Amino acid sequence: VSYIQTFDEAVGKGHSLDGEEQDDTIVLRFVNGQWALIGDADVAFNVVCDNDLTGIDKAIVTTGDAENAAKNAGVAVDQYLIPENTTDAVAVPENGSVTLLYSITVNGAADSHFVVKDENAQLVASNINDEAQISADSEGGTFTGVMPKDSKWVTFYVSRTFTTADLEANDGYLVNSVELSGKDGTTVDQDEDKNTDEE
């Protein structure tokens, strides 16, 4: 058993060496039925905490595999406009609106608590919501959940309604971003805590 593994088990959180080149030597001798350090030199290894949450991805649901995955998750996909692919132009009727379906995938360690912020998005009913304890705030746009046991990722679904005003504000594109943060002591990889989708 490595020292890092023993330390992880003691504190209940993963760690890795802070730098690959950390070499030192200790001498142990089996004395009176147990291992004892010979000499009084202490050996220290610097470690960094592994992040509980390692990334987030948001993608528009398109026809084919993504749509079938949403259906299998219990999503009523016929309530949304489903483009054929991610490069299709999405037409927004003048003085009207269009509602798109998105998948949001959070990556990380099992049992990690997370918060996803996705302005103006609404949580979509699906089978995963109960398993991952996913809920939305009263105004929509902020979602909390817990990574399922024995899983390194979880995908849930949200919808977003766009109007011509959204197109005008973003030079003809439908743009929306998500941001991932931890909850109840969960840590997040700061390089992988945001994702932007653009149609």
C-alpha cells in the first residue's frame, strides 16, 4: 500500500504527488513484531488534493444517438425542436420563440455534490433526476445534484427557450453557457468548470 493511498484513506479524499520528481530514502527494520524507522530523519512528500469534480459539458440534443439517449432517459423529446446536427441553423420565428433540448454532463467522483448554473434554463423531467438527486431552484437556471454511486459522470437534461431578442443580442447566434461549482466541500477543477454552447 502506498503512502498516498494510506493518506487518502485516512482523510477521505484523493491526492497525487505535487511534481513527479520526489525521491527520498527511509530505512525500516522489523523490531518486536512491527516495522520501525531507523534513525530520526523525517521524510516528507508534497501532495495536492485531487478535485472531486473534473469537468462539465453541455450539448444540444440532435437527431440520432443523442435523441435516442434522451428518450431512453425518459425525456419527452417531441416537446422540443431537435435539429439534425450541431451545425444546422436554428430558425426563430419573428415575434415567436423556439425551445431547444440540451444534455449537461458532469464528470467527477461518486457521491460528489455539485451545482450547475445555466441562466434561463429549465430542468427537464428524466429518469436520472431522482437517482442523482437533481433539483432546480424556484426561478430555474441553478441545478444541484449528487454524482451517483459507482459512477464517474452523470447526464441530465434542460431546456432553453430563445426569442429573436436572443439572436439580436449575440450577432445571430443562440449562445448559452454553463458553470460548475462544488457544494458541501466538493472541489472543482478550475480549468474545466465552464462550457459554452453556440448554435
